[in-house]
Amino acid sequence: MSLKRHIPNIVTLLNLFSGCIAVIFAVYGNFIAAAIFVFLGIFFDFFDGLLARKLNVQSPLGIQLDSLADLVTSGVVPGIIIFKLISLTVDAPDYSTYSDSWNSVFHWQGFKLSVLPLIGLFIPLASAYRLAKFNLDEDQQTYFKGLPVPANTLVILSLPLILEYQNNDVMNSIIINKWFLIGLTLLSCYLLNSSIKLFALKFKDWSFKANATRYIFLLLSVTLIVLLQFAAIPLIIALYIILSLLDRKNIH
């Protein structure tokens, strides 16, 4: 019984471990590797709660641990990515490089700090606030209030993936624009902590009548991914919000 009780928490720690690795890659500008480990962390995040329910070992410790892991994987990592992307747009210094002299990091002489990219770090702050509110809100069992942190992370992660794989000049010019990145950051912070009710992808049964919005969302999401690849991710999240607003009467 004691071993079974720890299985979901071990999976949660795998989420945190994946997030820590993603942080390292993000700091050094390897966004693709960072994205892979964030996706892996989100995978573990999905299954820890599922395992806890199936094994009937849900606990207050698991809830808190889950939020702490999510803050790293789905809060700190996207914040660093936006920080690095804005840094590119304003030609900020590369903070991941350092001198061969081991003690050079302790000296401030000649150190330059670009303030504008720090706006990207609003995302970890907003994510932490959203996760703390979620843990105290007993109403969010069948729906979400505000954009879930992993969903927001997927939007941020899509940006470097689009740059790397889509090869579209229009998309690239939009993404590598400081005002777009700043606007996206502020919008993310608002959506994370908004009072908008969003449906959860939890099926009580498989009937179309009871789950019409969910089925429509999944069908349109698959279609968008096939047509637009990584560029579909922001559109899918926008679709998620729009369908939730249209289906407000059934979200409770």
C-alpha cells in the first residue's frame, strides 16, 4: 500500500525533472530540446493525476507537488523562452556565455542588463499565482477558471518551433517582433488569471449530446494541426477559449 501511494508522486517528480532539463536547454537557447522535455513533462503531468485517481491515492501532498512541478515545466521554461526571444529583438547581451575565469561571475564591472526582455519573466509570476489560486479553488473540478498553465506553455513553445520548421517569412517577422512578444506575454498573464470559465477535456460518458463542444474542439484541432502544423497551436488555444465562451451555459 505504501509503495502504491508514492507512484503518482514519482511521476510528478519526473515532470519536475523534465522541466529542470528544459530550463537548462532554454537558458542556452536550444529551444527545440527544451520543447521536447516540456512536452515530456506535460505528459507526466497528465498521468500523475490519472494514476492518483485510478489507484485511489489522491492526497494534499500530491496536489501541492503537482503545482510546484508545473511551475517549473510550464511556468519558468516559457518565461525563459520569451526572455530569450525578446533579447534577440533588442540585441541584448547573451547571458548564457561567460568568461574562462571562474570568478568572473562575481564581478559586476562591465555587466550590462537589458530590461525589456525581463518582461518575459512575468509569465512565471502569473503562472505561480494561477497555480496557487487553483489549489485553493474547490469549484474547478469539471472546468477551468482561466487558461490552464500547460495550455499557455504550448502557445509559447510553438513560437520557436514555427521559426525552426515552418520556414514562413510572414510568421517569422511576426514572432521576431518585440511588440508582438510583449503583447503576447501580457495577454498570457491576463488569460492565466482571468475569470473566464473553460471546459475541461473530461468525459463523463461518450455521448455526443453531452460532449458536443469537446468533440467539435478535438475534430477542429486535428484538422488545424494537419493543415498548419506547429502554427496551429495558438489557433487551437484561441479556438478553445472561443468555444468555451460560446458554451458557457454548459460549463459548471
